[in-house]
Amino acid sequence: MSSEVVLLGCPAPAKLNLFLHIIGRRDDGYHLLQSVFQLIDRCDTLDFYVRNDRQIKRINSVHGVPENDDLCVRAARLLQQYSNSQLGADIQLHKVLPMGGGVGGGSSDAATTLLALNYLWGCHLQEAELMHLGLQLGADVPFFIGRTNAFVEGIGEQMTSLATPERWFLVIEPGVHVPTPTIFSAKELTRNTKPVKITDFSNAAKVEWKNDLQAVACALHTEIQQAIDWLRQFELNIGDAKMTGSGSCVFCSFADEETAKSIQSKVPNRWKSWTAKALSQHPINSKINL
Ligand code: C5P
């Protein structure tokens, strides 16, 4: 029973981790991170149709993910339970972002669901409450609720907004799916990188801005290392080619779109690739009021 209330074309953008350091581990096994999360203009898109009967349904299925595991459905149920809303929703997801790619697709879909339904259902939850709910769905979800580029610490829940320069990125999907828990639980993982201050990042101080998850992911999947090596042959990029999140996508950044596109045109056919622009804020801001 759909009502007339709809919100179409809600963007769920990808993120890139400009670096990702692991500085420790909590007693519950979760890792303490330091990372800069950058929003980019490549997005999944979601349509929401409010229902009057409290049911939450997805209109399309996402590549073999059962409805009860679907992060959008779980996000909607969590919000409904927490806010005691009497409304429901039909949710349609147009999937563009790779799954298991390290670009935060599933987390971003969940965050967009929380933001959009909070607005449509009139729950009026504050951002901090939505972040708290989001953290139950995944460590990256609070970042997407925050809707700005950020220096992220803790397990992903501590954020400091950060202005990042205009940039273009070339992203390669090496075609392998990397399960995040496998990478984080690897014995060989470096877990003691020296903590940095975010001012070091802004001042481009002499810190090696690396991804501590990369070595483990590359050891499991040589395709990831091959894509990094391929990007490294070009000396025009700003910063080194590296993996994002727990992989498998790898990227490098450029000061202009033309260079990003010209190098993309040379990417070997066996890899899917795309270019994207750095966003200064979440594109859902123009659709909802928080
Ligand atoms: O992002 P999400 O919370 O879904 O993380 C998936 C898995 O990655 C967790 O179950 C945990 O094993 C690992 N992880 C971690 N430390 C983090 C984030 C994730 O150990 N900060």
C-alpha cells in the first residue's frame, strides 16, 4: 500500500580512503583507524515510496543479497523500530558501485536510506542519533550520515570535517571481491602505525600516507597488486596509486579531468575503470533538510 509520498533519485555516493592507517585494536576485535574519507561523484541511486502499512520492501533484488541482509532494508527497519514510525517503504536501488570494492557502496546505501526515511517519515532524528543507528549497520555508515569529507578515527565513528582540494580520480576495479573481515583478521596485518595529526595531512608533512590493509589484500589477490603497479607507471598523478578501504578497488588522483580520462583510456580491457570528481559535500543535501 504505497502512499503518494515519494522521494526519487536519492544519491548514495562512493568514498575513497585517501589513506588508511591502523593504529591499534579494541578488545572486541574492531580496529582503531585513522583515515581521510573523500566523497566522490559516482553514486548508487535510491527511490523511496512511503507505505501506510509499516511494511518495508525492496522493489528489486541486489545481486543475490537476501532481503533480510540487504543493508537498505536493515537500515529502514532499524529506523522504524527506533522511531516507532507507523509508516513503511518500498525501496528501489539502482546499483552502480561495486560490492566488496572498498568504495563504501553498501554503507552509503544504508546511510541514504536512514537520511531519506528520517525525512519522509517525519522522524526528526538528529544527525548524531542517525550516526548511532548507522554504526550498528557498519563502521563506515556514520561517515556517510555526516555528509562531508572527514578525518575519521576510532572504528569509524569519530569524524572531523575536512576541506579537500578539487581533484579527479581514476579508479580501477580489479574484478575480485574482498571480504572485509578476512582482511582485518589476517595475522600479518600491520596494526601499530604511528598516529598522525590531521594537520600533518593538510601540510603534506613527510608521513607515508598508505593503506595498511593493502599488503594483505594484495597477497590474497595478485590482481590488486597488478592494478596498482599498472597505475604507478604514470608519473603525473598526485600521490601514489593505492587501494581504497579493504579493497579491491585501487585509485590515483589528478589535478585535472583530462589527464585522468586520458590515462583511463589506456587501462587494460580486463579491468573495469571509471573517473570521478572529488565532492565537497554529500549530494543528498539538496534533497533533504536535516
Ligand atoms: O564495516 P563493517 O562494520 O561492516 O566491518 C566489517 C568487518 O570488518 C567487521 O566485522 C570487523 O571484522 C572488521 N572491521 C574492523 N575494524 C574496523 C572496521 C571493520 O576490524 N574499524
